[in-house]
Amino acid sequence: MPRSVYQLRVFIASPGDVQTERTRLEKVVRELNMSLPIETMVQLELVRWETHTYPDFGESPQAVINRQIGSDYDIFIGILWSKVGTPTPHYPSGTLEEFQLAYNRWKEDPNSITLMIYFKDEPISPSQLDASQLAHIQTFKQQLSPSGGFYWSFRTVDDFETDVRLHLTRAVQDWRDRLKTASVGNAALESARTDAVMIEPNEPVPAITDDDADLGFLDYMELVN
């Protein structure tokens, strides 16, 4: 029996210092797709610049990525540790620009996207620290709560894998409920359209003249019939 499956697109945004977490997320998405109950009727697609972009030219490399990735994703996952990444013409980094684009979508319609932000708290060697990068991270982190954001912290990559698996499972359940609600609403709308009185295309619609100006709603219905 044919089944309708909705594909939730999960976009991951992060600088290069959390590559291991990106790889673990790919594993989590693959395992969830294999373990989600069939009645969930949802599958996940992981969207990454490594797999969903190609070489091209634009205003900047980040502009090329933004154009090719587009905004057709449902869940945004941002991961930060000790760096924000390479600056773009408009933002301190590509990761922060990608977040802003997703956040703008959320402001327009909170039901159109889920934003999941993670901060890694694992210690790092002092020789690898960049004060300016850390300052951008702290500024971004401090702005999340006033903007309505609830973020998550983790220490190790294993912690991240455990946390994001649980969070994605809950997000899928939330999206399934949204899709069910939308499906019921669409079914009701189609039913209303089917039950509506239709006028055959070849039947002329009676014109309303000045003499009909005082007719009520029932009079008009009788006139049309």
C-alpha cells in the first residue's frame, strides 16, 4: 500500500573546529531514519555544504553557498566551540550569516523552521585560542536569550551525539504533529470545496440589475438556482 512520507531537511551550520560533531550528526540522522516507526511517516535529509553545493562564483563564497543551499530546510542545527569561522562581507562568519538567515525565517513564521543551537564546552589548548573569535562567540551567545533562543551546551562529542539524537527525535515528533494538523486542515478545505455549490461552465450566471438591489441573500440564492 503506498504511503506518503514527508522529508524533513536538516541543515547544519558550523566552523571547521567541530568537524567531528558534523560527522556524528550524519551518523545520527542515518540511524534515526532506520529506527523511526513507520507510522511516523517522516524521514530526515542532512543538508551540508560538502554535499549540497558545487563550485561557482558570486558576491562571495558564502553568497554562493547561501544561493545553492537556499531556504528549503526545516531544521537548522548550529554548532560552535572556539571559532566562528571565516568572515563574510556582511557578518563575522559564514556560520553566523547562515544562522541569521534562518532566524529571519523564524521571525516571519515560527512554525516554518526549528532552530537548534549547540555550544561545545570542552577545554581547548591555549595555543589554539583566538581572542577575537571567542569574543564573537560570547557576543552571539549573549544575544540568543533576549532573542527568544534556548541553546544547549555539551562537553564531548559523545555527549553531543546522545543529546542531538534525543533532540532530533523530539523535533521529528513535533513536526509530525504539525503535519497531521496541516493535513487535517487541508482535508477539511478540500471537503468544503467538494461540497460547495458549483455552477456549470456552460450555464450563464444571471445578471443582477437595479431591480434586484433590495434582494436579500436567500433571494439571490433562489435567483441563481
